[in-house]
Amino acid sequence: MTERNLDLSDGILGYIENSEDTYVEFLKKLVRTDTTIIDAGYGGGNEEAGQKIILEFLSQIGCETEVFEPDNESMSRYPDLNPGHPYQNRPNVVGILRGNGGGRSLILNGHIDTMPVTDRELWQHDPFGGEISKGRLYGRGATDMKGGLAAGLCAVQALRECGVALCGDVIVQSVVDEEGGGNGTLACVERGYTADGAIVLEPTDMEIVIAGMGWVFYEVEVEGLATHAGSKWKGINAIEKCMRIAEELRELERRWLMTYRHPFLPGPTINIGKIVGGEGASTVPAGCVMTVGAHYQPSQSDEEGYWNLVEGELLDRIDSVALGDSWLKDRKPKVSRIQQGTPHELNAGHPLVSVLKEGILRVTWKLPGVGGVGYGCDARLLSNLAHVPTAVFGPGEPVQAHRRDESIDIADYLGAIGAIALTIMDWCGVAET
């Protein structure tokens, strides 16, 4: 960082410090606005009210804006699409702060949608109250990820208010339906948005994430034969058949754990997430449906970066159980893929990592860790499909995501504003004005 930019960064950080109350109120406003998705996105979502707030903010700070609803038909050419989600009144909002030219461009990506609140009576803090207690702001989405999205927006605002003329463009993407699988960001990719680098503002506890797992989820339906439990030998227990499949998948998971290693990611996993079947203890169940979720590493992807090899192994194991079973061999389990996402990774030596690291260090006086996470996010779409070098960074502890009484540390939120502002300045370049 040049001496001139050091002076500029001090002024920016001072402005942010003097604007803390304004920035906290803005995050409160977002948290108090219900932007929950419905039925994992298949039932739509409530994002529109939140996107109106984002659009107003972007317009006020002088960004060019575009508002558009994801189009399932135009996105259908991507295997990454999670089909069947309606998007009427669920728009993406994109704002572009144009640079003077000659610098690198940067995407700031965040999702406005949140998980639903299904147990409101068990919350100690109103999930849509934006209450503050002991230095933390409470509410659904405070960490995942309105805190990060607000931090990115406020960072751009701080640069504008401080009169910083950037060389490169900053593109802010506020997307819908991330919790439903990522179609909002996919729509941005399909629309042609690209840049020299991107930061996905998910909660990382103020550290830098450069790798994430891929995932693929299935529904497995098994047929049985009902009869009275008193003569259970005359029936076929579908739940027990599912348990045999589950045990075979556990063996596959053990083999994966022995085979695959990654410097920043945990081992691959297979999770039996839900089993539904039967009518009661007196009846042998005639059917059972089991959901299976696999998280996998980049090295398990096929040549095009997708989940086909993982899927093949899973299906082979299910088939092996069926072929070895006198009942299932003629009634093979029905397997349906219900959600999927690719893994992603960025070289730890990439310039974006270095610039982001310096920006965080200047604010926190602590060198951030660089690593990976065991879950997926929209970074994969920007990295793998738009071919934009992408890091993940944001305020908030990941453990807060989706939990009851979700909250964010206000000091981290404000610190993230400063770190993102300095990163934008150094990555995009500052014009000599």
C-alpha cells in the first residue's frame, strides 16, 4: 500500500468509526424485514421487501442498478440449477459503482434471503426485532448473511462519502434464494456479470475462506409389504431395508475418509438426514423414504467439475444392496436427486487473498487465517461458472447460521466494513484526482 493510500485508508476508517450508529441502524432495518424463503425455495420467498431497501441504498450512493427476477428457462442449461423454484416478486438487485478505468473490478456478493423461523416461541429475542444485548445484534439473518451484505454495502458507501475515486468497477450483487440452492447468483452468472475478483460475504468469523465442499442430496424411496406386526415374517419391512442401505453408505463414507485429503477441507461425508415410514408399532411398514446428503471434495469431481463420480458411487452402493436382496432386486429403490452444488477452491497465493488479508490486518491488527469450510456457498458459481477468482469473507461466526437466537458481534460487523473498504480500494486502485 502506498503512502498516499495509507493516508486515505486512515481517513476511511475514521469516517466508518464516526458512522457506526448509522451502520448499525441499517443492519437493524434489514434484520427487522422478513426475507425468509418458503419450503427451501420451492414455495417462493419473502425477499422483495428486503430488496427494496437494498435498491434504495444503492441508488442513494450513486450506483447504476439493475433489478431482475431469475429465469428458470434461461438457467436450465446449467447443471447447477435447482429447478422448480418460483421467482415472481423475488428479484435480484445489482448495483455497479463505475471506476475511472485502468483498475481491477470486484464483485461483492451476498444473499438477502434467510432461513424461516419455525420455532418463534422458543426464541429469547424477537427474530425480527434487531435487538441489541451485550454488544450483539439479534435476529434471523443477522449473521447469515445480512451482516455481511450490509458490511459490503456500507463499505462502498464509505468510499463514496470519503470522495475516493476508484479505477476499477465495484459490482454489488444482492441475490435471492441462496438458501434454496443458489439460483439467485446463478442468474447473475447467466446474465453475464463478471469481474477480476469476487468476495462472497458469508460469515467466516473475520477469516478468509478459499475452499468449500461440494454437495449432492437425494431422496431414496423403498417399497415394502405391510402386514400385522404379530406375523411380521409375512411382510417386508421397508424401514429395515432402508437401514441396510444406510449401513452400506456408511461403509462408502469410511472408504472416502481413508482415500481423500485436502489441506483446507474436512473429509467427505454421507449423512442420513431423515427417515419417514410406517404407520405404527403394530404394522410392518409398506414404504420408507430416506434423505441422503453427501459432501465431497474438489478431487472427487468429474472432469467438468460436477458430482457425477460421487453420484455414481452412491448409486452403485444402493444397487449392490438391492441386487443382494431377494425382495429389492425386483423392486429397486427409487433415487431422486433433490439438490446439488459443486466444490470450489482458490489458490492461497492469489493476489486477491493477499489484498484481503492486508485489509483485514489493517483493521483488526490480527493476521486472518486462510482455510476452507465443510459446507457450500455461492462462491462455487462465481468461481466455476463465471471463472472469477473468488474468496469468502464476512463478519459473524458460522455456528450462528440457521440457529435459534441468531446474532452477530457488532464490533466484527463494523470491522468488516473497514476491511472490505480497504480491500476495494487496494484491489480496484485509486485514481489520481
